[in-house]
Amino acid sequence: MQYLSGLRFFSLSLTIVTVSQGFSILNQTRRLSSFVTSALGTNTRFKFFFSSVSSSSLTSTDEIMATVSNPKSWRSLLEISIAKTRKIRGSNYVQLSTVEDGEPRCRTVVFRGFQKLPSDHTFFNECDSLTTTMKMCTDLRSRKVAQNQQQPMAELVWWFPKTNEQYRIRGRLILVGQHDEDDQDVDTTLKNARKELWGNLSDPARESFLGSLIPGERYGGEDTVTIPVGGRNEEDGKPVPPPENFLLMLLDPINVDYLLLGRDQYRQADVRDMGKWSYERLNP
Ligand SMILES: Cc1cc2nc3c(=O)[nH]c(=O)nc-3n(C[C@H](O)[C@H](O)[C@H](O)COP(=O)(O)O)c2cc1C
């Protein structure tokens, strides 16, 4: 919707710019409008060209020029995007894609912050002195777990409507579960990270891991298992121990595609090689 309302603004702007500016914006408008209409079908084309101007607008050229003249790594850019949108509900919902038999599978998950790791840890990585390992959680019984065994590479897409930015973050998806808890060889950092995340979940989120119904299977009636309220002990109110179904899910990025959408656009590719990040500007 942000895309659409911004395009309405584009249409109006054509009437107030000079002729030469007009041509450049016209080209952009055409490019974007064909992109959107091809996705939505031709009937919507007129709707968004002739409907009223929305109060929201695309990122200004000045803001984009500020990014161009002061380039930053994806991680520093993301830090700013998160800070600007922290208070918006749903701003930490991201789309995560995995692969099953060569086909994509995509779903929404909650991004739960960056996982701090000691510098000698296998998955330790930093960019601009900021940790890059992304933290989420999932259910052992969900399809993504089997998909992850087939193909551990995954891509996460994060769209920030307020700042008109898209991050496409690719890397290895690492699942940490009960099995690893019991395994003497698995490092205590990940075991502790899993426990810590379990304790930090909201009560309803904790409860969702304690039922017996298998997610994605045909509905056969309500759960007959009694789920502790809030996933907490009745006696002391503390969270019950994490169940087998609860997995810490980490994304260890190696590639990021950043796009800032506006009257002009800015795109950048960040790549991790031998633990070090570098980036270059791309055509949008
Ligand atoms: C707003 C929202 C947040 C969600 N958060 C999570 C999450 O943090 N972890 C998760 O595994 N599933 C989450 N889900 C459910 C997934 O989208 C998906 O339905 C589930 O993980 C099963 O997917 P799979 O069987 O393809 O693995 C969320 C769904 C929505 C709509």
C-alpha cells in the first residue's frame, strides 16, 4: 500500500516539476507503475493514477543523496531502520524463505533481535562492530525444520514501510533445540541462548509451544492437553522449562541486498567473505 500511495504522489508531482525534471520522474513513474500494475493486474492501473493524493510520500531525493554521499554497511543501515520504527507494531515481522524439493516456501516470523556471541564462537560475526546473527524461534514440528535439513540456506526479507527500505538477507539458518541441550558436545552459548529466549517470550507465545496439536496437520478438534497458563509454573510463576518443540532459530547472514525506494532509488549489495563485510552500490 505504501508503494501505491507513494505512486499517487508521483503522479501529482508531474504537474509541478520543470519539464526536464518531469521527464526523469516520468520515467521512474512508468518503471514503477508497470511493476506494480503487472503485479496487480491492469484494472488497478487507473485506480491509483486517478485517486486522491495520499499524505505519505516516497523518500525524498535529498534523503537518498544523503545515503549516497555517506554510505554505510547494511548492518549500520539496519540499526537505523530498526531505531526509527521500533515503536511501530509489527515492525519486527519479517518474511523467511526456505526451500523444499527445489521450490520456495515463505512465511512470516518475528525477528527477536541480534544474538550476541563470544568472539571465538563458530558463528561469531560482526559488521561495523555490530553483531550480525539474527535471532528468531520456531517449532520443531513446523515444515521449515525438514526444509532446513535439505537446504540450510534461507533468505529473510524485511520491508520498512515508514522508511521505504527493503533488506533481503541471505545466509545459513541454524536451529538449536532440545537435542542439542542434551548433547555434551554442543556449546553452552547456544544452549543458554535458547533458554534465555524461552524465558523472554510473551506468555501466549510460550503457550503455543506447549500444545500437542501438530502445526499444519488437518484439524481434528481442540487440544486435550492442559497447557500451563502463560507457560509458567503454578507455584512460583516462573516459565516452565523449554519443551522439545521450542527451537532457537538463528540466521547467519552472508549476503544482503538493500533497496531504498524513492523518487530516486538507491541499492547496495553487502557481501561477507572470510568473515569480513564489504559493500558496493548497484543499479536499483
Ligand atoms: C505475525 C506472525 C508472526 C509469526 N511469527 C512466527 C515465529 O516467530 N516463528 C514461527 O515459527 N512462526 C511464526 N509465525 C507462523 C508462520 O508464519 C508459519 O505459519 C509457521 O511457522 C509454519 O510454517 P512452516 O510450516 O512453513 O515452517 C508467525 C505468523 C505471523 C502471521
